[in-house]
Amino acid sequence: MSAHPLPGATFARTVLGSGPGLALAHGAGSSVAGTYGPILDGLAAHHTVVGVDYPGSGDTPRATAPLQLDDLADQLVAAAVAEGLETFAVSGYSLGGPVAIRAAARHPERVTALVLTATFPHRDNRLALALPVWRKLAESGDRELLAEYLTMMALGADALEAMPDEQLQQAIGFTAASVADGTPEHAELAPRADVRDDLPGIQAPTLVISTTQDWFTSTRLHRQLADTIPGARLAEIATGHLPMVERPEEWRQLITDFLAEHRA
């Protein structure tokens, strides 16, 4: 078994479906429902889905100390085990990508497959510039300004430019209403998340889904993951940072087809 003992599972969690296990690691500033909501039922049709909400998301209380990647990874694994899953695949989106990778590195006997979407192994210069702005806007309390920034950065060019003014304002309003209270802590952790040393040792079959119009995580970072994780496969989806908004069914299909192929 793993050299890393599991903590008690204390994060709020979502559990749906039946079948092979699938643990979900959500993105910064969001929650399991916020990241995976449009495809949750589709995933749960073939899997026992377990997702945890990071501190300050969903019903998990906000953290009083800086978040640590190992803690998020261990809590994700602990939740899946607490729900009776001895082994399971892990899907990680955005900040959830490093969480998923660290879970596979710390608990390789548990993780049967990885799917990594719109994510990164470390911060590049783009993230070094974008994340502090995100954090400062979140700390300011001006949710509308934060939502305008996130809408501009997260939507791909095709989706953004296809929106009439009324729909764009609705999107901004929805984003403002759904910002997680723990966003400043999530945005503080993201630039510290560095899993480059974990990548060569990943044993699980891995699919990297590259969001090709992404202004947050670049395709260079997506390719770095695919090139460094042994045997990893790269797939592309023509969206910005929000495949669950722009092309949810295509995103779900990529995930479920890969897991079915590997019986995960």
C-alpha cells in the first residue's frame, strides 16, 4: 500500500452513480458542481462518481491557513476510499489537474487512470501574470469586476464573440453569483502548484485534454504534460478554459471513451 497514510475524509463531497470509481478534482474558484455540473449525470451513468469541494467551495468551510496540494490530493483519495472505492480513475480540471497528478503520485496503487483537462504542471509566465490579478479581484469583494475578468479570460474566442450583449451580461451575472468564497486561497495555491517532478513516475494511463483556445492554461503546458507523463495521450477540444460551458457533451465523451477503453 501507499507510503502516505490517508487522513480522515473531512471535505464536503458529491457522490453519484454506480460502477467503476471516478474521483473528480475541480478547478479553482469553483466546486464539483460548478466544474462538472453539466456532465455529472453523464459521468455517473457508468461510474461511481466521488468529488470533493476544496476549502471555501460548496459546503467545505474556508481555510484559515494556506492550502497545500498534498492535502487536497489526500482528501480526494480519502473521500473515494470512504465511499467504498478501493481503486478509481481521477479526472482533474485546471487546478484539479495538479491535485489529480499528486493523488496518483502519492497513492499509485489506488489510481487506475488519469484524465487531465485545461491544466498545467507548473505556472508559466501567463499564469504568473493572470493568477495574482484573479486573486486581487477576488479579495476586493467586487464580484462583478471579477466576473468580467473571468468571462474575458475563460471563454474561448468562438464562444465569446458569438454572444449577443444580453447573453454576455447574463454570463457575467451568473459568474459573479457563483464565485466560491475560497477563491483567494485557491488562486494563491495555483502558482505554487508544481508537479513536474511527479510526471515521469505516473503509472496510470493518462489522457490530456487540451483546450485549444485557452487564455489561462496554454497549449504549451498541455503538451508538456502529454510529453512527460509516460504513454500519455493528447486530445484537443476547440474551447477556451470552459469546456463544460462551450462543448460539454464533447468533453464528457472524451472522458468516458478513454475510461471505457482502459476499463476504468
